[in-house]
Amino acid sequence: MSIEKFFTTGITVQRRTITRDAAGGTIETWADHLSISGRIRQLSGDDRLSADKDTVFATHRMYCMLADIVETDRVVFSGITYAIKFIENPMLYGRFLQIDLELVK
């Protein structure tokens, strides 16, 4: 059974670009990088994770097929933006990604 049949379409992965302006400051812009299918679920208060030693908490988890996604990207779905906190290839099967997200307010 293919895991893809449980996924929803319309998830956008955006990648950040940082450029310098004429005054030497930086300008951060986000551009659509990928359009993928996946499933995003909210973590309960008990399930929220500390993704690293700096105690960054995840509020949601996304599952998707393998794709060019890095931790500096962000995810947009139904007008809601999520920062990527941690990307994992569960059990190193190389079949799908499990990505911990934090809701951007």
C-alpha cells in the first residue's frame, strides 16, 4: 500500500534568499521552492518535542515523500506558515520524511 494516498496536495515549501541592499543591510525574501503532497498534524501538548539541545519546540509534524527540503526552508499550507525545526528520515528507510514544524505567528 502506498503511503501517498493518505497525503493532501497543496503544500508549498519556500526557500529564503538573503541579499544586500545599497546601504549594506540585508533583505530577506521567500520564494516558492516546491509544491508537494503531505500530511500535517498538530502535536498535542504532551507530544511537543524539543528538537535540539537549544530547546526549540515543534507544534506540528509533517509527513511527505523524499524531497529537496532543508531546515532553513519553511512550509505554507492553507495560508498558514510553519518554520521547519527538524527533518528526519524515519528508520533510514528512505521512503518518506518526517518534519517537525513550528507555527509562525
